[in-house]
Amino acid sequence: MVRLHLQQIQVPPGQQILLVGVNWPDFEAILNELGEHRSSRMSYYQGTLEIMTPLPEHERVKVILGDLLKVLMDELNLNWESLGSTTFKGEKMGAGIEPDDCFYLQNYALMIGKDRIDLSVDPPPDLAIEVDVTSQTNLKIYEALQVPEVWRYEQGKITIYLLQEGKYIESDVSANFNNFPIRESISQFLEMSKTRGTTQTLRAFRQWVREQLKI
């Protein structure tokens, strides 16, 4: 049997590898060996581990989408805590994932100053964001972790998933921002950023939000 060290495995940007038959202790060991300072992302569900490295396109959309959401929350005078791509995992659930971005809104106060997350005592994020450029997010992982809302961006549009009775359903509106046309507006401003750049897009979005609040 050939044995390789994990550091010998190189995943090119935009590519992913699947490891099957990975038990929970092995998953934990892989996380520890690779450490937190890495470019790859991991997701785990019932014995299958995916390791992927994002493309620049993925990272650009992820950053701008997160920035747009922060502008919206700021204009709505909401409190939040963002934990970015923190590893969320639960052995009893047999699942683990590192979202592209995530936010605590209802439970933000519980997360202030938190450096380690334990889902056996801590709540999952109220909102997770995934940008699917080369692979598709396995929503069953988020269902297992009981994340109330997930936004998935793919091919220029956002799909909103809300957790109901343990399963996701597609929704036209966000549970966290039900007075705003999130799918249409965020997609529109993400498209704008390709031609006008990040700074002008964020300024235009902030102005749009303020106009909506006056209606």
C-alpha cells in the first residue's frame, strides 16, 4: 500500500478531489494536519471528504457579495458577527463544511469574541453563503448542521434556501431580509461590479438601499 503525506497532494485552482471512506477521526486528523492557513476548502458528509481550491473568480464574487451584505446590514442598523470560512462540524451529524462566508444575526451576541466554535453548544450561523463556480455545494451538509438560511450563487444568480422541518426549500425572499428583493438586487449589483468595479458598485448599492428605505 502506497502512503502519501497530505502535503504531497496539490489541488490546482478550480479543481477538487474526493476521498471516500473517511471516518470522523480521519477527518479531524486531516483538518489538524493541513491547519488553518491554507488555500483549500473542505466539506465532509457521511464519510466523503471533498477538498477544493477556489478560482480567482470565486474569490472575487465571494468578497463583493459579502461586502454588499455588510452594506445592507449597516444601512438597516443591524448587529452581526461574520465568521467567514470557519470550519463548522459535528460528529453526531457526520458533517463538516467551511462556507465561503457566514453571518450570525439573531445569535450575534453569542459569537462576540468567540475563537472556537463547538456546535454541540454553539448555534450554527444564521446565514451561510456559497459561491459555486466549479462545483456545487452539498446542501445536505447544511441541513445536517441545521443552518437556517443558505444563499447559493451560481451562473449569475442567487438562490435562497430556507430550512423548514429539517429540509431546505427554495424561497423568493430571505428570512433575514424579507423586505428586500435580495435575489434580484444582489445579482444585479454583482453584475455591475464586473464593469464598474467594487468601490463604485458598493456606493451605488448603498444609495439604492437608502432609496428603498424611504419608500
